[in-house]
Amino acid sequence: MSTRTLSVDSRLYAYILETWLREPAPLPALRAETAGIPGAGMQISPEQGQFLSLLVELTGARRAIEIGTFTGYSALSIARALPADGTLICCDVREDWTAVARRYWAEAGLADRIDLRLAPAADTLDALIAEGQAGTFDFAFIDADKTNYGLYYERGLELLRPGGLMAVDNVLWAGAVANDLDRSDDTCAIRDLNETMGRDERVSVALVPIGDGLTLARKR
């Protein structure tokens, strides 16, 4: 029993991965290749990918959307938990990073479940809403440029059905959100969204201190 979340040092983290991590192929190879790419720190942790898969299973999601795809680890984690007729729409702007993602999606046999939209995410989200797809998604994951987090949250919430679940990554921002002296654009954007989500009566919300902090919000 503990009255607060434990600090995870290297020894405990190694134990967590050794004991609990289930990372089916080709996820380990994708993670290893991404480690050699500039910006590798943007990839979610493997235990977070496993957690996303479980969330998709628990919600019974069939339609999902991801804002920010990078090399595709999180997308693969989500897509593999969808049913055979499920769909994940991925929003990103980088062809080089998502080319890596496409290779691994194909290797996993899940490319047919993933619809990659290479365009500014705001444009893709607005287009989906204009097409009448508001309120039709079961699951949303946000892990993209931080200065637009507020916009992505509002559009994502509009696209979710009542009872749908949103997961927002990097909400602790390596602790910077608790540093009042940090007034960088990214930190302020995340801090503003945290405050918005914390008091937003449209959702039931909880922070999970996994990875760099993951906020879960269930649309009421």
C-alpha cells in the first residue's frame, strides 16, 4: 500500500518490462529501428503501447483515430487490438517517418486496418467533422505538436461518441508543467490543456502516470 505513486528507478523499470511486457512482433524491431532515428524520444514507451492495446480491448473500439503517428509504434499497438473490421485513422505530416510505419504495419498484416492521412491534423479532423463523422469514433489518441493540443482535444471530443475514450500523451512533459518558471510555448499549451481537462464537465477524467503522463477522458 502506498499513499502516492511510486518513483520508478532503472532497476524497477527493468523488472516491469521483464515481468509484464507483452510486445509481439514486429513491435520490438520497430522500437529498435526508431531508436536510431532523430527525434526517437517522441516514441511512446513499450509498456504504454501495451496499455493502449488494453484500453482499445476494454472499450470494444471499432473506430479509432490517432493524432501524431511518428514511426507507427502507437498506431500498431492500437490497430492490433481492433477487431478485423476495425479502422484506425492516423494523422501526420511526415512522409519519412510514416514510411517506416507503413513497412511495419504491412509486416504485421494490419495495413488494411490503418488509414494514414498525410496532412495537417487540424485539416483532417475538420474534414471528418464536415463529412458528418462527429460522434462516430470510439477511441482517440493524441500525441502530436503540443501547441495545438487544445485544438486537437476539442476536435477529438467532437468526433468521439458518448462513452468514447480519449488518451492524451505527454501531459506531465518531463515535469515541466509543474515548473512555473517554464513559460515555453509547448509547456504552456500542455499546462493549459491539463487545466481545461481537469475541470471539463463533458468528460470523466483521470491521469495515469505512465510514460510521460497519460490523461484518459471518457466523453459523457
